[in-house]
Amino acid sequence: MSSNQSRAMKLADYQAPGFSVSDIYLEFDLQDEQTRVTAISQVQRVDSAIRDLELDGKKLILEGLWINGTQTEVSLTEQGIRLTEVPDQFELRIETLIDPVNNHALEGLYKSGGAFCTQCEAQGFRRITYFLDRPDVMARYRVKVIADKQDCPYLLANGNLIDSGDAEQGRHWALWEDPFPKPCYLFALVAGDFDKLEDQFTTHSGRQVELQLFVDKGNVSRGQHALDSLKKAMAWDEQKYGLEYDLDIYMIVAVDFFNMGAMENKGLNIFNSKYVLADAASATDQDYFNIESVIAHEYFHNWTGNRVTCRDWFQLSLKEGLTVFRDQQFSADMASAAIVRINQVRVMREHQFAEDSGPMAHPIRPAEVMEMNNFYSVTVYDKGAEVIRMLHTLLGEQGFRKGMDCYISRHDGQAVTCDDFVQAMEDANQRDLSLFRGWYSQSGTPVISVDCEWDESTQQLRLDLTQKTPPTADQAEKQPLHIPVAIEVVPVSGQGEGRSEVLSLTGQQQRFTFENISAEPAVALLTGFSAPVKVDYQSTPGHQLAVILYASDPVARWDACQQLVSDAIFTIAQNDARTVPDFPIELFAGLLEQAQTEPALIAEMLELPSFETLAQQRDRIDVDALLGARKQLKTLLAEKFSAQWQRLFIQLSNPQYDYQQQQVERRRLSGVCLSYLACTEASLDILRQAYKHSDNMTDTLAVLKACQAENLPLFDELMQDFEQRWHDDPLVMDKWFALHAGRQHPGCLSTLQLLMSHGRYSINNPNRVRSVMGTFAFYNTEGFHRRDGSGYRFLTDYLLELDAVNPQVAARLITPMIQYAKLDENRQQKIRLQLLRLFEHKSLSRDLYEKVQKAL
Ligand code: PHE
Ligand code: ZN
């Protein structure tokens, strides 16, 4: 074990800080390789038993430290420095030197393109100065930024600009003050040259807020959608939750080098440019959607995250689960609620269920953490949001709002826990949520088994529900949870009324009886995906069809459809069958007929379940058989309905591109048609024409994806054209790289090699790395899971290189390789071999070490 790989921290060991910092003044003298940071903090002892002040610090050069003006010696610790026997109250001055240009981990202060920027969540501030780098230490910040006037005309930090001026040698400075105390993870600074878009928002109470969006030079025309999204989010939060913005200025800066999606720094959000820039030619409908949702997410953090923040990092879901839930509600209001929900269900099933059954399984409030960056997970974020959604379901719209009001007013300005949140919900609604709290401490995906019987003579429908959570890597014993199980009962004949209800499952086993069910019912379980669980229910194709046709809940209809198709795929895979069951064919015939009436929902229904979704339905999978079966069904459906796909595709063509709901839905369906058409002989001309006449990236990408999935020679031809047109555009080139990396063909490893020696490839740019290696590892199933293990070896070779540059990104990319339990023994063995190589590597980061060690 190297020095990087320290022990895990435990939630149970939490201790309140011994000192507080009421105010901090920071001065940055920005230089590429040697930036001087002066930090002057007002420190107070809050626990008289704690005599020494220990500060966190990483990769800092300490130039000097003064206590009340007297230079003082410090001792080094594993985490940073220790000051022994400090006074009860004092001024602490620290000077450090840091090197932004050579900071490729992209934490702390670094350069993205020509601009200086910071990323401090979770523990990046300790790379800027020695400090109490923990969220329960909240201070008021004043920040002076000094830089070259020509290189960095804009000097930004949190809060309000209070003064600025010129300095010697062509430099200038700006002084910012943030009136709201905050943890250091919300600190931000940006200095660089940008184009600026400006707008205004008048809050509910009539205050004027300046909105400023900073983008790379030449990108102004791609910023409007982000700015419009921000205004929508601001209005929505006022209307939905009564939450108003609190500063006079709100700034967003787009940068090309960023580890995550975006960051909610107070008044100065920093964004991955991917979630800011869009125009019809270069961005897809999905990009437009993502931008709106990420802009909203970061904005919503202003209350759920910033004004009320986390006590410690184990509580991360307090702000992330809640804020994801809020951005999901927002997206549902802005776009199609059904489609938004279906896509969230996909994320849960494809990624979260996999995490929860793998070596990194953890509750939404983890109990043990080695490297915090590893816990910005689908579990903390997306399952966290599902837990909040269940509260919303249990308490109702109004009850939830009452709970939110109580939470915000009770804890404004504080750093609190998930328990505090649930307590506010309980108190505002006088409800007992003690059983529900188990969702915060228990990991794993509960399975609900259903036994269902309808008695025609008594007209009773009886449902026996049993819940069981299989043991996970981190927890052997599981308790029953409080699970809201929404159900819909529809008459199989389609004649008569259906019924919808939310059942409260609180015990391990429970019986529910419905009276007056006069006609044979079909039951849709977990409508709206009312809980993050799996359902084990043997329904019949006839009943599933009734749900698809007659249920009112779109998620249930889609789900039944996916289930029917999944069953067919598994049947083909198991029997190695040349014959395909009839029911998917009948189903598709019906769906295609109705496609025009609900294009968006039907597009989702016509899309075959992904490999990852299929994999989640079995304990063991045969990769080759499953891929083969899925492919076989796809080809069959493509050929059987080739005339319909073609007709529908032609009918769906849109006038000039606009990001507008009706158009988006038609484009989505038209893309699905193309994906089937590409499996048929006669499609070349259609694809070529579609590419040629497309006036937008959504349609263009649909053509390229269809060609890629079917390995058509046309793919290479179009990709060359595409590259020629877009080689100077980083965001579009990410799509180009991803299309190549995702192509499943025998030579895919040499393709990857070529991509990485491409002039536009850089290991320092996370977006680029993700588009090549991320796409390969997560979505190139055939290539990654090659039987001879060469896919695993390829990823491992790369991880060893990447880990030395950017451990955070490396640790994300390893995900598909540690979730191997469902694979055959041969593949498992090949994976373990590679994990061992990593494990034995001497200077492996803590990020990778934690995952590898758990996976072995
Ligand atoms: N807090 C950010 C968000 O979810 C995510 C993030 C975490 C960004 C850590 C950077 C580093 O909005
Ligand atoms: Zn967030």
C-alpha cells in the first residue's frame, strides 16, 4: 500500500470542527507556473479541548505562515500541517505557491485553454491554500484576483464586484465579496478572455439580477439556449418552491477542460462547455435537453446545496439527490414528462442497479469512504433523487412543499444532514418516517415478488407482495423498507374503468385486496417507477398487451412493452432459436400503426431494450448469445416492417430545425426508424439522402449512428465528410470520436489506437478521453468484452497512463470492469487478471485503489 492509499473514513467517526473561520481574505497573483496565494483567515476556537489547529493541504509550497503577524513554524502531517497550541482567536496569514499550468487533475486552480479556473468540490480547496477543507466550516469570502490585463481581461470570483483597478507591468485586479458564508468547496475564481452574453432577470419581489454567460471567443451564438434555460429555471423555482435568487449577479463560465458536468459555486457556476453551447448545426436535441437540465440543476443548488449545505461529505445526497429530483421535476414541466421519466428509469436500471449489485455498492448516504470523488455516483445522485421522489409520493405535492418550506427556513445558513431533511419532512407533515429512513442507510436493490389472483365469483383481486433485498458487497444483512408501490389495474378486455393506487409496502410480506373487480384485470406494477426496486412478476403476454393498450400511465405502458421484448430476446438467446416468438411482431405491427398519434412514447417503445438493461434482468449472462439474440430480433423487425419504417420515416420529416417539443418527438421517432432501416438492404440511398439534406445535428447523428450500429461501409464515407466539416469544433469532434469508439467490429482495438494518435486527441481533456475510452468501455459491448480479454487489457493499459494524469476520470472509466459478477467464468478471470495488474502498480491513485481493491 503506497502513501496514496490511506484508510477509509467513517460517517460514525464524525466530529464537529474544533475551530471556525468567520472571514477569509484571499489574494491570487496569477502566473502560469507560479501563482502566489495569500490567505488571511479570522480563526476562532469553538472546542476548548482541541488545542492544535490541523489544516488540510495538498501539492502546496508553503512560503510562510503568520499568527497575529508573527511568523510561526508548522509541523507537517499526512493531510497537511499542524499548528500547536494556537490562541482562542487569531488572524492566520498563509502564503503558498501553486502551479496551475501543470495541474492536469483539474482540481484546485488550473488552466483550461487560456483561462485560469478553479474546481474545489469536494476537496480541491486544499490544493489552493492550507485550510479546514470541510463543508461544515463556513466563512465569508473576500477575494482579490490579480492577472495580466491582456490575457485575462475578465477577473471573476463569487459574489459582488466591489472594486477594481490597474496594477504594474500590464496587470490589473478585481476585488469580490460574497456576503453569504459558505464552505470552501463553493469557492470559485475565473480569469481569462471570453465572449460575454448578458441578460437580466427580475425576481418575484422585484429585484434586478444581472445574468452573465462567458464562453470561448466566437461562441456567442451558441450561448442563447443556456441563458434562456437559466431564466426558465429561476422563474420555475420561484413558482414551484417560492425560492428566489439572492445576489445581484449570476455568472456562468463555460470551460473545455472539466472533470464533471458543472459546478454550483456561489454566484459563479463553472460549466463543462458541453452543457452550455448549442446551436442547431452542432448540437442534438439531447444536448439541448441536457443543457436546460444541467443549467437548472446548478441554479437550484443555490438553495439546496449552497444556502443549506452539507455537514460532511457522507451527506452528499442531501444536496445532490434533492437537486436532481428538483431538476427532474423542472425537466418534466419543460419537456414531455413521460419521456423524461422513461429516461430516468433507464439510468436507474442500466447504471444504478449495476452499481448497487457490484463491489462499489453503497447506500445513498455512504457509511465509509476512502476517496470522496468516488462517491459522486449514480447511487448518491439518481437513487438519491428516487428516494426524494418516494417522499414526494408518500406526502403528496402539498405535503412535500410544506416539508421543503420547513427544511429551508429551519436550516438556512447551516450545514446539515440527511436526517435533518427527513426530520423537516416529518415535522411539517406529522408523519412517522422512521421506517423510510432505512433508504438512507441500506444499499442494494430490493426485489418485490408478486403473487396475484383474481376471483371472478367474489370479484376480488388479491395481491401478495414480498420484499427482499439481496446482500451487497458492503452489507450482508438487509431490513424491510417502506416502499410505495404504485399500481394500475386495467380490464384485460379494455372495456370499463381502470384503477390506480399507491400501496404502502412496509413489511416483509403484505396482502392487499381490491374489491369490486368485475372483469378480468391486468395489473401494472410500479407505475411511474414509484420506487427504485425490481419487480418479479410472471405476467402473461396477453396481460402485458392489455397494459400497453389500456393503462393510463405511460411508464407502465413502455415498461410492459420492454418486458415483452426482453422476454422474446431471452427466449431467442436461450434456445439459440431460429424462430422468434410471435408476440413482439404483433406488438410492433400495432405500435407502427399508431406511431403518429404519440410519436415520442412509441419511439421509446420501438427501441429495443439495451444490452445493459437486459443484463440487469438475470444473475448470469451469456454476452455473445444476448448480443446475437438482440441483433436477430432487430433484423427481423427491420425486415418484416421495412415498408412501414420507410413510410413512417418519410412522413416524419420536419421543416426547418427548431428545438421545440413537437419537432423533437418527431425527430426521435424518425431516428428510431432509421436505425431499423439501416438493417435492411434497400436503405443506402435513404441514409445517404438523409445525411445530405439534414439541417441539424440530431438528424445527422441519427444517420451516423444507424450506419455505425450496422457496420455499413457508408459509415466511413460519411465520417470522413463529417470530420472535414467539423475538425475545428471540439464538442462536435467529441461526437465523432465517440462514434468511432463505439463501433462494434473485429478491428475495434486498432481503431481505438488510431483515435488516440489522432492530432485532436489529448489525454488531458476529459471530454475527449470519455468520448473515446468511456464510449468503448461502457457501450462497445462486443469490443470491450472480447473473449480473449484484449478489451480489458486495452482499458487497463490506458488506465495506468491516465491515472497519473487525472485519477478522477480514470476511476470513472474503470466502472464497467469492476461490475463483472454476471459474466462467464472465463471473462471474469480475464478481468481479475487486469485488476491485479492495477492493484500491483506502485503509485496507483487512491481513487483507483479503492475500486480495484473492492473489486478483487
Ligand atoms: N456538484 C456538482 C453538481 O452536481 C458536481 C461536481 C462535483 C462537479 C465535484 C465537480 C466536482 O452539480
Ligand atoms: Zn449537483
